[in-house]
Amino acid sequence: GAGVSQSPSNKVTEKGKDVELRCDPISGHTALYWYRQSLGQGLEFLIYFQGNSAPDKSGLPSDRFSAERTGGSVSTLTIQRTQQEDSAVYLCASSLTQHKYFGPGTRLTVT
Amino acid sequence: DQQVKQNSPSLSVQEGRISILNCDYTNSMFDYFLWYKKYPAEGPTFLISISSIKDKNEDGRFTVFLNKSAKHLSLHIVPSQPGDSAVYFCAASETSGTYKYIFGTGTRLKVLA
């Protein structure tokens, strides 16, 4: 069956540019999460969606980061005016019950 | 402030022997713990979990032990197989139904054939 997919798999961007990262969760999964893993760090929680609403955005590092989810399905994480410290692997996960299913991630490199 | 710590970034074990991966946490409110396994270029996959009402949970070759007083958990893999070579993440949450897992930094396990 189809798992969580993310696109692009790799993104290289110049400092100051905006980027959009996409997540397609498993069909029927109501909860969706964004995490990121910076070099040498654990998975850092960014935001949680239940349906289309985001009850917890507390992990977003700054107001340059935003995310939306439409139709209870696809989610987009947008980073405006990217900085070098935004370089990381951005992971999306979805769940119906308690266990999360992760996508392969998007590796973002800001030069 | 790292609430979940995996102090060994890497571990090498001979095939057939036991692998022991360790995890420490600081938040006494954590009562649900998980281990995820991650292969390169793939997302983490759920491996095994344990609730704080237990001190051991076993699933095939994988056993997780929880020592609440020491705020320590460990994952035992026996016997270790080359296919177990991956990065293992420990995670914790305050209740089993919560969405917010706090992850450790991971331990890279290499099982030598």
C-alpha cells in the first residue's frame, strides 16, 4: 500500500529564497506531523495537524515557517527567506491511531 | 535542553551477538516510550513501544526494558543480524495517546557479518 510520500526528496536553495515542501499522508490518516532533523540532532517536532487545523504549532522555529493542510490530506511546509540554519531533513508523518508513519523526508540545503 | 538522550552515537556488534541500545530521559512525566528504526533515505519506522506500567516488552528478537527510577530504557536485539544495521531513535511522550513524541539523537548500529 502507499505510504507517506514527500516531495522533493532533495532541495538546494540560496539563502533568502522561499521554499515549499510537500507531504502526502497515508489516505484516511487524520493526523499529520512535521519534524525536522538537523545534523547531529534528534527529530525536532514542528507542527501537528488534526484534520485541517493545527492545534499545536509550538515547534515552528520562527515566523518564517508556516504550514497548511487542505482537504484533510496534503500538507505544505513553507519556509520564507531561508537561512543556512534551516538546512536539515524535514520529515512528515501521519497517523490514524497512536503510531506515526514517516515519509522519507526532504533534505533541504541552504547555500 | 535535551529531554531524551542517546549518549552513544554509534555501536558495532558482531552478527549473532546481542545489541544493547540505551536511552535516558529527564522528564518524569513521560510515561510512554518507543523505539524507531531508520534506514538511509527512508523515514523512521516504528519498532517497539512500552508503557510505564510495564518494565519489559518483547517482540521477537527485540526487547525493550524500562527502569523508571533511573529514567532509563534500553533496546536489546538478540541475535543481531546484518539487516538490523540502521539508526535507532528512542522517543518518549507524556501519555500514550498524545501526538508529541520527543526524540533522542539516535544511535547508529552496525552489525558485522
